[in-house]
Amino acid sequence: MKRVAITGIGAVTPLGNDAKTTWAGLIEGRSGVTRISTFDPEGFPVRIAGTVTDFELDPSYADESMRRHLSRSASFGLAAAAEALDSAGLADAYPPASRGVSVASSVGRPELQEVSDILEEYARTEGRRVPRQSPSSVLLRDQNVGALAISRYGDCQGPMVNISTACAGAVHAIGEGFRLVQEGDASMVVTGGYDALTTWMDVLGFALLGALTTEYEDEPERASRPFSADRAGFVIGEGSVMVVLEDLDGARGRGAPILAELAGYGSSMNAYRITDAPSDGKGPDAAMAAALRESGLDATDIHYIAGHGTGTAGNDLCETVAIKTVFGPHAYDLAISSTKSMAGHLTSGAGGLGLLATMGAVREHVVPPTINLETPDPKLDLDYVPNTARPMRVDAALVNAFAFGGTNAALVVRRSDPDDVEG
């Protein structure tokens, strides 16, 4: 099996519209959670989110006919992918047929008002007429349009994977991209996730589920509180993180900037409940153990975990129990933090932000904090790096991502040979 290098990264997040600014925001412990700007939230039970600001898609990334069919989330994905591809310096390093794409996003669907209009017309005409949908409105909801735009920008004509596994999506997509390179099906893959579940219908739906916090509406930067005893639900976010994966030998051969090495991938299913996480950690522990096993590393070789850490009562307990199961006594030596405390929950893009955090930790030997961790929970007794970034040596790290429906995924990231890794 081939070893796999990460040679490029790009980001559009509530913390910044590129990878460098996003990483700086994480290390600063800066919150990107504000009053919702994607619609007027007055009167809604939740009025805050981690939203992307001051974003405009560079017209050089896609022609006008493609841009008008890109959804908000797909635009984030294309911008992040373009940054990742450009930073990898690929040029003509690989033929188009050996360039792959593996992405995650939520499945598009019509707005509720549009559905209401269709049903009203259907009822009025007693089933004789359904209003026609314009091709543009259908394409805006097509999950494959974002992947196509990324493929066109990177001239990627090889394998394509498009995944929708909710909050685990980005890690699943990156893991499947890892497999494509590892097994020789592609020499290079651009991969990650993007999402923008910040419409009024999405926010209302999550609020009705009881998943979103309704606290700190007047102090939004304090609302996302993973691992804290007073956590009360997650804060929805939006954005994208994308990376370029390459065969390590090929990357070395072309003198590519090797940012880190992707060393292991695991996935699992809870087979439990749709929205609840199992209190015994079963499912998430299997994904972590599988990723660790594939990496060939011992549990004690892992120094940092970019946790899933949503800020819901059950999820944070489940993850803590699972970490203890997999790492045993070493769990108490690990640094664990949640990027969601700062950016909110990027859903299909969330695991990509976790990967960005681990890559930064491996390169710069500093781990991001979990902000707003002000009240320790006696049931959560690990080291969640409260409130302030921590300088520490990190040679290997784990990324966790768990989702509604019970699907889980994990990645192991490590330093490659010292001469390879760009600091």
C-alpha cells in the first residue's frame, strides 16, 4: 500500500476565508459565532450561527455558466479546493485521468416555500398540473455540481466520490480519497467537505429537534460550549476545508510541500438510535481503533485529538468514554479540543476543520483550545485544553467525526520524515 502525503490545504470558514487565517483564528481562540446573517432570524428560537462573512467567489475559479449553478455551500467548497490545489503546486504533475475528487456535502433539497407552491398548484388543479421547475433551480440543489466545478478547476478526470453522511461526511470523504491514493487508483485526490445549513428551514429544523443551544443569544461568542458542564446543544456553522492528497513518493519526487502524512482511516456504525449517541462509546471507539490500527502507531504515539465535541450532553460523554476505551490510561495524557467551540458545527465540512487543526498541531507543535470551557463536568475528566492554545510537541494526532444516524469516522495524521514536513 502506498503512503499518502497531504500537500495542499484550503479553507472558507467562520474564522476566515483561507487556511492561514482559519488556523490563526483557532490558535487565537477567536469565535466566529455571530447573529445569523443568511436570513432575518427575528422571531426564531435560534438566532446565532457560525457564518462565513465577506466571501465572494473568485470568478477565475469557474466560468459564469458554472457559477450561477453553484449553491452557497458548493461555492465554499470550490474556493477551498482551489486554494488547496494552488498551494500544492500541482501544475501538470499528474495526467488528468489520475487526478481524483472525493467530497462530502449535504444532499440538496427545495426550499419549503417552493414545496408549498408546488403542492398548492397540484391541489388547485386536482392533480392535473405540477409547476415546472427551472433547470437552474434544480442544478442549484444537485449534489454533483460542486464536485463537477472542483473537477473542472483541477482538471480531475479520474475517480470521483461524493458522500453525504452528515457530520461525519468530510472525514469519510477524506478517508475514501486516502484509499484511492493508497491503492493506486489515483495519484492525487482533492478531498474534503462543504456545507451551509444556515437557511431558515435548516435552523428551524435543528431547533425543533432540540439539538441547537438557545443560550447566549446576546453573547453569541460564548454559545458553543463543548465538554463544559453547562453545555446545552450545538451551534450550527457553515464552510469548507479541502486538502490535496498524493502518493508520498510522487510528492517527494516533484519536490512538493509535504504538510503532513495521512496514516490511518476507520469508520463504523452505531446501530443504535438516529440522533442519540451511545453512552458506552460503542461505535466511535471502533472507528478510532481502526484508524489507529491501520496507522501502525501505538496509542501512546498519539498526542492530540481534534474531537467531534459538539456541545450536546450525550455526544460529548460518548466521545469521552470512547477515547478512554481506545487509549486506556494514556487518555489522560492526551490533549483534546473542539474546533466547534469557535466555528460552530460545519456539518459535512466539520471533519475537514478538525483535519486542519491536527495538521497545524503537527507542523507548529501547538494545539487549539476548546473555548468557553468554564465549568468542568465531573463526568468528562480528560484534558480538553480549556480556553487557551497550548504549545506542545505533536508528532501524531487523531481526527474524530460522528453523525446523526450513528455513522462514525476517524483519521490519523502524523509527521512524515523530518526533512519532508513544511513548518
